[in-house]
Amino acid sequence: MMRAVDAIMECLKAEGVDVVFGYPGGANLPTYDAMYDSGIRHILVRHEAGGGHAAEGYAKASGKVGVCFATSGPGATNIVTPLTDAMMDSVPVVFFTGQVRTDLLGTDGFQEADTFGITMPIVKHSFLIRHPTEIPRAVHEAFHIARTGRPGPVLIDMPTDLSKVEIEYEPVGDVRLPGYQPTTEGNSKQIRLAAKALSNARRPVIYAGGGVINADASAELTELVEFDNLPVTCTLMALGAFPATHPQWLGMLGMHGTRAANYAMDEADLIVAVGARFDDRITGKLSEFAPRAKFIHIDIDPAEISKNVPAHIPIVGDAKNILGRLLNEYRALGPDSSRLSEWWERIERWRAQHPLRYEDSEDTEIKPQYLIQALYQATNGDCILSSDIGQHQMWAAQYFHFSKPRRWINSGGLGTMGFGLPAAMGAAVARPDVPSVLISGDGSIQMNIQELATCATYGIPVKVVIMNNGYLGMVRQWQELFWDRRYSAVEMSQWPDFVKLAEAMGCAGVRLEDKTTLVDDLRAAMAIEGPVVIDARVTKEECVYPMIAPGEAARNMVG
Amino acid sequence: MGDPGTKQLVSLEELEAAAGVRTGRKHILSILVENKPGVLTRIAGLFARRGFNIDTLAVGPTDDPAFSRITLTLDGAMHPIDQVTKQLHKLVNVLKIRDLEPAETAAREMALFKIAADGGTRGEVMQVVEIFRGKIIDVTRRALIIEVTGSHDKIEAFERLVRPFGLIEMARTGEIAISRGRGET
């Protein structure tokens, strides 16, 4: 016999959990009492949203399930943003929330919120515990659901009285979920059809999404495209799934993607979408998206297939499984890669005519694009780069060359400002062997900046680079381009002083303003032990280009 | 249409056209679910979130106490129905969904009608009830309560006929359905 909360700790250990991010409160006191001597490492964050995003960063960097604890009421409502974020970006995280005693449920008790109801649309699944003996099975089912199929967040809401009951605990060896049977094996006939279509295509493009990283299918993807010299583009979520230094790499596609990638999609006769979902930031004007193309759509989630763009050859299953088998079928057909030489010539022309470019400053001013290039040089690209939301995120996606999966951690679907710092912290905890760097903006960093204190407390050596232009830059850019430069509520003023703030938070603070010494200065700053905040002052009004204006077709990119 | 984020104005007509309900044939979805907390809310929430209008909804136990059957009808072209069933399948507590073909389905609905019928009109109302094989389940001096069971169309037809007598109120269950033949729904 043991308390239900002690059983939870046993379940967590059985699931291989080594660290939990969380915040205690009245309703999850029993859980924290059980954790006290469980041997599981706990990181006390400074805000539950930080805990949720840290668990996401941990999951994205490691490929394991992240875990976050929060109390009832405000603790639970504070994790609504990370839950939604994890849902949009398919991140496996299990959230445990405390709940008021069962006799208080529904009475508007102190710190009561309808967590189960509030979070229902933003979870892959959730459990409301009604009996203590359900708990161990629910925990294992939660982990199973979070990590399998299309990954996603799962929530367990547990009334505090139930968590204290003594139960018989026996390790749970299996999960029984008759309504949850994800298809992982792709259909052989469809795979053969896809191989045939590929070997006949004259203007093919591989469009890889975050699913490739979730499926751990980068090697299979690379092998497949190298076999027949296929051009590859990745979504924002998939950067690193295919090496950006590879000659077959077209760059990112979509709103701020390269012209080569977007034009190739526009003129393609066959597009192979792998673990991607034809988001509106990719397609631009849907009716004019890739008008000449047939689509092969590989995805583990059948609901994504033909949701936005009708697929000619749908293949439901795990990308790793399907890409491996697709290559075998493809090999058997012996395609002649020389049929693509005309296509490659066209792509090379776009590349030569439209490289990513910006006008450098004539004085010592740091251009934001150059800050990313300098950061790439200073780190040799060997780090996990997390990002917040806005212009800095797009420039990082454009100018930082990701060569491995799980080295780029950002909030793609929800676009959550404040995601970056806790995510970088989670990544650093997951992979202490790889430097964890955050690129943020002066706007984003101030949402969840409290986590600097967490980094200092636990000695989590996140190197924070703030691209500081004194503006909410992306909103300013849209006001400049589409709203007659009426800059409404986008100026951030000179406060706070990030260097002093960093010091007050127990971190080192450095200000950089001179581009001529930037690479060395960045190197020196990042060599400081422990968490460091680098306040890099950049050009105030700079726009991210090229750009597909909202509602426009890809071929009409500007800038 | 004016894209969010740009100054381009959106006309009311555009807004309505974008939100317009797709019309197509009626679909009856039979959904077998686990009896777990919040299942109905999850399903209703999914419909609301994806912009689908449920016409009728009936929930009840099955022969196995661990499961319930939800029968819902909705109007839609094939494509969105496909998307709805795929989304429904993602719910962990949903075991089975059948988009029932009308020709291969036995579907019934029950309705209760309270009709103003005094001495003068009562006979005539009773005749209509007779034709529709309805049942009078309550009689007072000035009103009748009538129970009618049948297809959706039959109940609509009955309503049209009795309305002129003074339909005070009506309650309908929504259709329940089961596939014809030996196989399970």
C-alpha cells in the first residue's frame, strides 16, 4: 500500500522521467510531498507558464516526454498557453494539475477552476481523476498518448483528497485504449504509387515538416532525396531535419522563406509533403498555391490529409517507416536523375538571382540579420538555438544554418511570445552536453523573463541574446507595410535596462553595440560561466524580407 | 477576402459567405464512445470549434454498460463530413464512427406534441393521430398530448398537419439509428 501520489512517482520513474518542471500550491501539496524523497529532479520555475514551456523545450530537445506540475485554479489557468502551444506544435508533454477536494468540486471553492473543461479543446487527451485507483493507469496512458501517434499534450487533473488515499500499487505493464490506435505502417500500395509518381516527376519538391523530426526520420529523408537528387525545403518547424548546408537544400518555404523554395513549390509538378500540414503561413493564398502540382501527403494524423490541400496520394503512418519503404520501392524503379537537370537549372537560377540579402550598415551599427550570422559564427552552429516570436525568429530561421534535428526550438503554430527563455532552459536541462542559446527580442523576452532567476538558481547556463530594436518589430513591420506607418503601441522605450536586470536576476549581463567586434564579443560573452544575457542593440527599423504578403500567392513575393 | 493583418476592409457579405453553412445531403453519424467523463463535451466542443452545426443529437446506453451510442445528424457536403469523422476519430474515447447510408439504415425519432383541442376540434385531431399511428397519452378539457414515432420526415409532416389546430409545444428526441442487416452498426 502506498499513497496515490507515491504511486505517481513510481509511474514517473517507470516512464523514465528524470526531471519535472513545476510549481507547488495548496491542491498539489501531496504531490510535492511525494516528490520530496522520490529521487526525481524538480526545477522550481517562477511562473507555471515557464514550467510548461520548459517542459516543451525539454521534450523538443530530447525527444522524450516533458513533465510539468501545477496547482489548481490559477496554477492551472497559467498553463493554458503552453498547453495550446504544445497542441499546435505536436509536443509530447504531460501536465499534472492539482484540483480542489472532491466535496468542494463545483462549489467555486478557493482556487477552484474547471481545469478539465477549460483545457478540453487544447489537449490531445485529458483525465479527470474520480477514484484514486485509476491514477497509475491514467499516468501510463497519458505518457503513451503523449508520445505516440501525432505527439501532443496530455493533462491529468487530480483532486487533492484522492491523491492522498492509500492504494495497492502494482506496476502497469500495458495500456488499454481501444479508441486510440494510431496507424504507423504506411499502406504498401500507396507507397508503391508514390514511388512511381516520384520517379516520373520532372519538377518534384520535398516539403518536410516538423513530423520528420518527431518521427526521428531525418536520416531516412536525407537518404531518399540523395538517391534521386530531389530538391528539399523545410517548414519553420522542420529546420534541421535536413542539413541547411546540403546542396539540395532550397531554404525554408512560406511567408518569409526563400524565393527558390517558394518558386519551386509554385512551379512543381509533384510535391511530397512529409509530416507537414499546409499551414496558411506556407500556402499563402490557398487557391493559387502550387497550381501545377500533384500532392503526395505523408502524415501520421489522417485528419491532416486533405484538410487544406487535397492529396492525390495520401499515406497515413509514421514518416520513418514510410520514407524507408518508399526508398526501397523507388530504388527498384531505377529512376534516372538526369531528368531533373532542367529543373535544377531553373532552381539554380532562382538561387543565383535571389539569395537572402540585406543592406549592411556603413558604420558600426549591428544589422539584425548580421547579428544572426555573427551568432552562427561565434557558436560554429554547434548549439541548440531556441527562439521567441517575431522578426528575430524569422531572421534566425533564414540566416542560422541548422544541420541537425532538435537543434532549433521555437513556437511555430501558436507563435507564443515568452516561449523562448523557458524553452531554452528546458533544452539546457535535457541536453547539458550542447550549449543552449536563446535568440529573443526586447518584446518577447519580457514575457517570462522571470525564468532568468530559475536559470541562476539552478546554474542552467542559457546564453540569452536579445535582438534589441526598441520595438515590437514584427507588428511595426506590418504597420509600416500595410497600415500606412501608423505605429500604434509598438514602441518599447529604453526600459528595462537588460544588463542591470540580468545582474539582479543572478545572471551576467553584457551590452553589445559594435558590429566590427561582434563575433569576438559574442564568443567572449558566451564564454562567461552560467546564464548570460546579451543585450545586442540593432537597427531600429528593419523589415524581414523576402515576404509573401498576407493573402498573396507565393510567386508574388516582395523584398 | 480582406486578410487579417491588412487594412483591406471586409464586407459583411464576404464575412457571411465565408461563414456560410455548407449544404449537402443529411448525414446520420452513429458514434460509439466510452462512458468516460466529458465525452459528450469533447464531441460537442469539436463541432463548435470546427464550425459544424448539429441538427439533432441523441445519447443513450448500449447493450454494454461501458459504452454509449451518440447519434447525431448534420447537414454537409461529403468533404467536411470526412474532416469531421477524422477529427472525431482523434478523440481517445471515441471507438467507432459510422456515417450511415440512409437506404441501409433504420432511423426513428419520437416526438411529443401538445395541441389545443377542445370539443369542436378534438375529433379531427384524433383522426390525424390515427392516420399517423400516433398515441394520445394525455387528455384534458382543452388540450391533448400526442406521441408520434417515425422517420424525421413523418414527424415533420405530422407537425405541419396539426399546427393549424394550435400547437402549444413540441419536444423531439432527435433521430436514433442502426444499420439494417446482420452486421453491427
